[in-house]
Amino acid sequence: MPAVTLRLAQGTPCWMSLLTDDLEGARAFYGRLFGWEYSPGPARIGPYVRARADGSPVAGLGVSPGAPGHPVGWTTYFAADHADEASQRVRECGGTVAVGPVQAGGAGRLAIAADVSGAVFGLWQGEEHLGWERTGEPGTPAATSLLTPDPSGARAFYRAVLACEVRDRTAGTEACELLAAGRPVAGIRRTYGRAPARWRACFTVADPDRTAALAVAAGGTAVSAPGRDPGARATGHDPAGERVVHLADPRGGLFSVVGPT
């Protein structure tokens, strides 16, 4: 996919950041899996680096504010025309704003929030830094989706907060997708059991099974598919028919990799 050089339409996923209590370990782990190199990023809320694939920024890695012991996890950010206004809509719609809005130097303005089911996400008002510059290629972000026990509540929440359209993905199911500027940009689907609501961090790779083997060899683990029984297989296929493997890094950060069948 061509590099992103223009501000993305509001509601478009534009960045993913990992907060961890072992930044150096995360750099080594994800660098081995995806071939990432790193450059300094804004340190407004702590040490932070930008991961680069073939020279293009694609994700961020930072230190959890409460480290050590703070939960490790990936956060998906959505483009916002005005982070402060979107943050206010989060509160009005029953969500919470945990961080910000704060200015990340000249890069942009951000907020970290949670929806009505507790799924954490970010808002990014890009200035010098608009977001990831490549997607859909090995080592870059893939299509993202929200896994939630309350799809109907989620669709109403994100429609209002991100001012985007929502449409059913398949007739007769609860799966739906968010549209920004008329094109689908993210999915929403139901989870079952006790799986908490979360936005899935997913990355494109050439060979999901090889990447999974590398992850396990580097101290990560293969985990069950989100919303399924703990004994369920860690591999399967996403709604687009691509092969997907669900993994956790050595500190417990959940992510998935997707590639050809």
C-alpha cells in the first residue's frame, strides 16, 4: 500500500502503541518478529520509540506509566479532527478518558479512553506525525477489529464519538464495520465467555505460522482465539479468509498476525 502522507479521515485507525514494563525486551522481541528498526519518539508521558518497517513509522513502543506491574497491552488510535471535542463525546456517551487530551510536542495531540464495555482506545489529532505510513505489508498493521460482549452498545458509542457511519457486515449477524469517508476502516464483533472487550492489535506477515514459531522461540506464547475457550486453537481464519494466529509477547501483551492462507 502507498505511504500515507495526508491527514486521515476522522474515525480511521491511524496508529498502535504498546505500553510495556520492559521496553528493551519489547524492542528486541518485535524487531525479531517484524524486522522493525526504531527511532526516538515524543517522550511526553515517558520513554517512547517509533517502530519502522522499511524506514516508514508503523507503530510505537513505550513504558507503562505505572511500570513495573502495570498491565502490558497494545492501544489502537483513531484519527480525530479535534481530540478535545472527541474526548468530550467519549464522556457524554458513557465512556471514560484516562489520559489527556495532552500535547505530544509538535507530533500531535492525544487522548487515551475506554468505551462503555471497557475497551481501551486512543484518539490522535495528527500534526507533524499523522500516523502509520504503511499498512497491509509484512511488518505493518493489518485491519483492526473490536472484540466486545456488547456489539450494539459499541456501534452506537463509536458512531457518536468518531462521527462515523456503521453498517452490518453480514445480514443476520451482530458483526458490523465502521466507515470513515465512506470506506470500511474497522470491524466490531461479539466475543463470548469472559473475554474482556478490546481492540485487537493485528499485524501483516508473510507466514503467520513461521512468525508464531519465532514468537514462541523468543519467549512469547500462542493463545486461544479471542472470546473462545482457553483450550481453543490459537490459529484460524479472519472474516476476510486470511490465516490468523493469536499471540502474546513475553510480558503478556496480546497481538495477532495475519497472512495468506
